[in-house]
Amino acid sequence: MSPSPSSLSPRRVAIVGATGAVGREMVNVLHQRGFPVAELALFASERSAGRVLETPFGEKTLVAFDADVVKGYDIVLLAVSGEFAKQHAPTLASAGAIVIDNSSAFRYDPEIPLIVPEINADALGSSKLIANPNCTTAILVLALGPLHRAFGLKRVIVSTYQATSGAGAEGMAELEEQTRNQLAGRPVTNSVFRHPIPFNVIPQIDAFQENGYTKEEMKVTWESRKILGIPDLLASCTAVRIPTYRAHSESVTVETIRPVTAEAARAVLAEAAGVKLTDDPANGVYPMPLNATGEYDVEVGRIRANPVFGDNGLDFFVCGDQLLKGAALNAVQIAELTL
């Protein structure tokens, strides 16, 4: 039996971008999982420096980011923009820190591992710079990985139902404020999202690409191929923003290489790490954001044979907390692999 994280040599941990939703969750997850923290430093922008935050590790004063200071930490968790990560992550890693980046800056670099520990921990190698996947992808591959090992994957078609928190605290605030305005008969405006979000769904997340897909949709294809180790996987995604606060849902259709049944798929997913089988439709038990919010495991249910692909087709529904398994939890799990 491997030792628990808390019994291992303590590490000095820095979180850069500590005031954002993902940064705050990283602090909580480190504490909840008993990560061996010798020292925790929270770095933020100049305007946030000096603020004192209440954390499970006690009161912490936010410090303005200084690359020379952050280099001295053992593990650096980045919850920052891609441009910031490109500027600083390689330097921090070359100085000896293990850098786990939550942005998309390095996900498609063949030299940088893109890790979901339950699926491809062996891809970590000795790299000091590690990429954390897109939230939608991380949630999805927890179900795809075990199914691929058991039956092989040929095609994957995904439609997502993504919460407003995927656009940060501002997205959640826009949902709340504009819903109040809608109910009160006041004008409903939008600034975070391209269209008003209350009582609406918006089939656009991120910018459209030349092929007609959005960048969010292409991230699911690119990253799933890399994490699953299937470079030629046929995959298509439609990403949709919906008026919920937290937890992303995904409707998934797969065509497998070997025959699959709903019963066989349930048996595989029931044993899969990081997955909670939530599949009793007759009693109203299936994955939902209300239940997945705040949970580490990703819910998988509504498992059924897909008649389009005959004996090799499967449909299911997935729901996971994108701030946890889709971001902060996955980053901390990667850090645990380095202990």
C-alpha cells in the first residue's frame, strides 16, 4: 500500500492566481486531501496584494507575483491566463519547481504531458511542467478511458451543457443579476456572454474556428486524443452554455471497436476510478448538476445501447464539477503524483 500524501515529505506550495474561482478551490482541495504542505503562498495581481484571506491553512496574505520568489517553491499551481503561463511557466520549471498549469498554453505541446491521473498517470514522466486539461475534457475522459480499455473507441460525439461558472465569477453574477431583471420585467443585458443567458441556451463557447467549430469544441477533440493516446480518434463536440451556476454536463455517444452492451458498460464504469455510477432512471437517478456540485467524482448514468451503431454503440450522460475535477482537484491530483 502506498503511503498517504500527508505522511510524505512536506512541500512548499505556491498558488498563482489565488483570488480566482479555481485558485480558491485549489487551496481547499490541498487541505481536504491532506496534501503535505510545508508552506503555502498565495500570489495574485498587484491590486490584490496585501489582502488577507481566511483559508483552511489559516489567514494568508496575498502577495504580488514575483517570478524570482516563486522559483523557490517546490510545487507551483498556475490558475492564470495562457499568455501569463507562456511567459513564466517554463522559467519556473527550469529553476526546479514542478509547475502545473491550468491554462491551455501547453496542452498541445507534444513535449508537455497533459494529465488526468486516473487515465494516463504513466504519461507524466520526469517533466517539471505539466498541463491540466480543459474542464470539459477532464470530466469526459473519466468515462471514456475505462470504456476504451474495455471495448476500444472508434467514434465519440459529445454535446455539452456548461454552467455559467465556466466563465468565472462574472458569468455567475450575470446569470443571477439578469435573471432577477427578467423576472422583474426590467431590461436584460449581456456583457460576459454573447447573448442574454437567463432562460436561454447559447451554442457558442469561445471563438469560432475556420472549420465551424468553436475553440472550446476543438479542445475536447484535441485533448481527448492526447490523454487517451488515440491520435486518430474520430470525435465531434457541440458546446453549449446553459443557465446553471456550477457543474458541466455532457451527452455522449460512442462507437466502440468491440461489441458493447449497456450492462457491460455499467460494470466497467462501476469500478472506474473517479466515477460515480448514477444510473437508475426508473427512480429518477441520473447525473445532474445539483448533485455533482461540490463532489470529487464524476457522475455517469443514462447508459443505454445506441441503435445507430448496433452492437458497437453506446449512449450515456456525464456530469462533473468543472471547478473540481475539471480544474483544481485534477491539478492537486497531478501534484500528488510527483510526491
